Amino acid sequence: MNFNELGLRSEIVRAIAGYKTPTSIQEKAIPVVLESRDLIACAQTGTGKTAAFLLPILQQLSTGRPSVGPRALVIAPTRELAAQIGDMTKRYGKHLNLRSAVVFGGVGMEPQKRKLVGKLDLLIATPGRLLDHIRRKQARLNHIRTIVLDEADRMLDMGFLPDVRRILSVLPKNRQNLFFSATMPDEIEDLIRRTSREPVMVEVARRATPVSSVTQVIHPVQTDRKKELLKAILKDRNMHRTLVFTRTKARANQLAKVLDKSGHAATAIHSNKSQNARMRALAHFRDGKFDILIATDIAARGLDVEGISHVINFELPDTPEDYIHRIGRTARAGGSGNAISLVAPQEHKKLAAIERLSKKPIKQEPVSGFLITTDASKLEPSRKLKQQPTNPSRRKFN
């Protein structure tokens, strides 16, 4: 099947030239959206889900009657994802006479207000900033005919569900509801039941499972040798665009400085950086000025950059689900990619949880010069603690 067979206008098909075959989620979702049906789509990032709702929405807007205020609304959990959806809207709608705007926090409200009160077809927003505009009566949402909640489970994780409910409460009741989520927590299912009418369910992957086209490998290493091993790995010439994950903002900054001193073009993004700094870093990563991006899990939510060849876990995340989200940043939309994890003995429990979720062990490849040789280093952290003698009379309480 090709995009023409999905019923899309020639102007839209022309704009997506280079993508001849729709992904599974696009093939399943686009016809449903074009029929103005409510939709629940279970799909992970990297499956082409953004185009699955954007393409049919742009078609609906191009054939509908203009109104004062937007006719379609996309709510995204992060500024980065909202900005990316805005960029894709311009790309896919370049042959259509449509107007779109993106609003998110971290920047001034006045320029956004001017966009909101002007002529507008599609609005893309983060929940908190949109609610701010609603409270100030700066957002005209009485003509909304279609709403998209993108990465609904992430909105729940980040505590945005109350804001989303408030936004939904001010929208017209007679509207099309589109929910996109990698997983389906009970709270999201409850929201869907309360807001949707006979939704169509399409599914690519219900559970967060590793992308089959990602080659995964573990490099065992002591914690204090990780930086040196990372620098050695990055000498690989095939790593043309690499995403490195850390657990903390301080570690992300530290690695950026270490790699910069080693001659690598690296930059870091995390929540402590200003919105402009984060957007600038992402832009430089996309255009090749930086070939290494270091990110925390929060900062990378919604990150969608094409052509990432490698994801490196400098530290394993706290949850196995976050590991799946991390490695999904490579192998986008049917491509292939590589995920490398630097695992210290203290992280064995996290690795075991990841392998339980994956239902298979991840290949381990010790690197010459970074081998772990002592028996004690192979013990689980809990075993080590039991071996340490304690004296209750000298124990300190903080």
C-alpha cells in the first residue's frame, strides 16, 4: 500500500515525497482519522505515529471551512515534542494554505498571544502553557473539531493529567478525539472512557518491548572507568550521530565537558537549561554541528531526530521501561540502529530487570583494557553489603 491508496490529497503526498510506503500505524490510523472517528492508537515512538495523525488532520483542515480560532489541537507533553510536531506540520503542509502555531512554556507569552488571536487552523501546545492562555482568555478553542493527545502515558508520568482534563472541559463536546500512547495505564483508559465515543482501537505494540531492529550490547566496566571507555567507543567512525543517556543533569554536563576536551563535538540537554539553549542544541545536533547529544530521560522525552546511529547508556535508567524508550531513539520508522550500555557491577539488578522485560539476555562484550577481573566486583550490591561488618554502637543516623 502507498500513501495515495490511503486517500490523501496529492498536495500532501507530494510533500512527503521520499516516504512511499506508510508504516503499520499510519496504514491503520489514517483511514480512521479521515472518517472522523475517535481513535486509540498504541504505538511507541519511532513508528511514524506523528504523521499518522498529522497527515489526515491537515487533509481535514484543507477541505473544511476556516473559522476564527483553531479547528484542530495537538497536545504534547514536552516543549521539544511540540516544536517537532510544529516543524513536521510545516513540512507536510507546505503545499496547503494552512496556518499553525506552537505554544509552550519557557518563552514569552506575548508573541504567543498574537498568534492565538490571529487566523489559525492548527494549534500545537504543551498542557501547562495552553492552560495559562485559557485562564487569560487568550485562546479561542470554541471551534476545535479534532484534538490529539500525543504520548498520553508520558503526560500521566509528568503529572499533566489534571491540566489535560481542564483543557478538555472547555472544548466543544462534539469533537473527534485521538489518543496516541505507547502504553495504556488505567488512568488513561479512564480518561478515554469519559471523553470518547465508540473509539477505534489500533495497535502496533501494546507493551514497551525492545525494537527488534536495534542491535543491543552490554560492555561491563567499573564505574570509575566509564568515561575512558566512552571516549574509546566514540572513536568508532560509524558513529555519525550518537545519543548518550545519563541519569542526572550534573553527569550530562560533566560528560559534555569531558568529550569536548577530547575533541568531540558534543552538547548536553536537560531541564536546567533554558528553552532557547535546548532548542539550539537540538538544532545543532540535527544539522550536524554536534554529532554527540548527551541527555537525561526527562529532556529526551518526545525527542525525534532522524538518523541516530547509536544510543549509548552511560548509566542504566531507574526503570526498564525507560531503557526501552531510550533505545527506541535509534531504528526509527523501520530502520536499524545500535544500543550500547556501559554497565557497572552495581547496576546488575537494573540490567536483570531490563532483561526480564525484554524476555531475553542482552549480549555482553567485555572490552580489552576495561575488563572486570575481581570476584567481588561481580557480586550483586546486596551481597556486598552483607559482607561489610557493622558496629551498631558506632552507626550514624542522618
